[in-house]
Amino acid sequence: MNSFYTIEELQTLGFKSLGKDVLLSKKASVYNPQNISIGNNVRIDDFVILSGHINIKNHVHISTGSVLMAKEEGIYIDDFSAVSVQCKILGSSDDFKGEALVGPCIPMEYRKITSKPIKLEKFSLLGCGSIILPGGSLAEGVSVGASSLVIRPTKAWSVYFGIPAKRLMQRDKNLLKLSEEFLDSSFNTDKAMGGGAYKRFLNKSLYNSSHTSPHPSVRVA
């Protein structure tokens, strides 16, 4: 039994736009797919929740149990980025200072919600269990270690870790060269299955659904 939607099934779900070679788990939950765009060679795993205005570009992996939620300001994930296991990217937040009531059971006139756009630029990596709140963003080439909290903009090509996340070191740019090699390679043209080279990786026992950090059924509503 295939745990991912077929191409034909994906096309019936009503996404704003849908690229080629997309693997979307049938155990993921997608709300208001008309506001969600998915590019080429994208894999979205079990128990992921996508809700709100979300734009996922090309060669992106969103791993098991991650939650992406945003209002009109949206979440944008650029090429060659990855969101590891059980991450949270939250584009809006209730008031925590006691100035308003909280939660979706309360009418909006009694609430005070902060909403900001969140961007993960090219070559971003969000380590497992990490959280990005309104005001946080990942500049190009930023990697964030496991269980970190991102609450403000980051500096490009840097490694961050901690609560709140702080810059530790510069990140290597070798992956720029590797991305060019990949785009020119046969892996990028293997269309035997969604998610690009997914089938080849499985056959070689090289595929790992999670991402390391620098630290020592879609249900349509």
C-alpha cells in the first residue's frame, strides 16, 4: 500500500499550485489547500500539518510531525531547504501579557493576535524540535540546531542554536556547488517516483527521513 498520494489524487486536492514529483503523505493534514503552493521535488511526511497561506518552493523536505501555520502574511520556504522532525513554524500568536483573551473559541474582538510573515530562504535547515515564531526568519544558508527557538531575523550563512537562537559560527557554502551538480545530474531527472531521487535513495538504503543538527492521509478541511 502506497502511503503517499498518487499524482492523480494530488491533483484533486485543490492546491493553489502544484509542481512535479511531489510526495505528500496520506497521514498529513492540509487545511485550506487553495492557499497553499507546492513546487517541484517536494516531500511532506506523516503527521505534518499545513494550515494557512504557505508557499513551498523546489527541492524541499518537511519531516514527520512538523506544523506550519500562518495567516495572510504567510510562510515562504525557498529552494533546497529542509524542516526536520517535529518543528513548528508559527506565523501568528495570541497575546501572552494578559491584555486580551486567547484561543479560537473567543471572538476576535476580545483577542490580540500578532501576525508576521516568516521566510526560510534558500539552503535553510531547521533542526528537529525547533520553533520559529512571528518575527523570526532564516536568511539564505542558515542552519538551526535541534530544539532552538528563532524569534528574530538571522544572518546569512550562519549556524544558530539555543533559546533564543544565537549565532555560533559561519556555515560552509560547499552546498552551493553541490546544488549545481545535483541540478545537472541524473538524480534531478529521475521521474520514476515523486520526491525526485527518492526511489534511488531507498534502493541504496541511503535515505534518512530526518536531518541532523550542529548540536555536540491528507485530511482536507
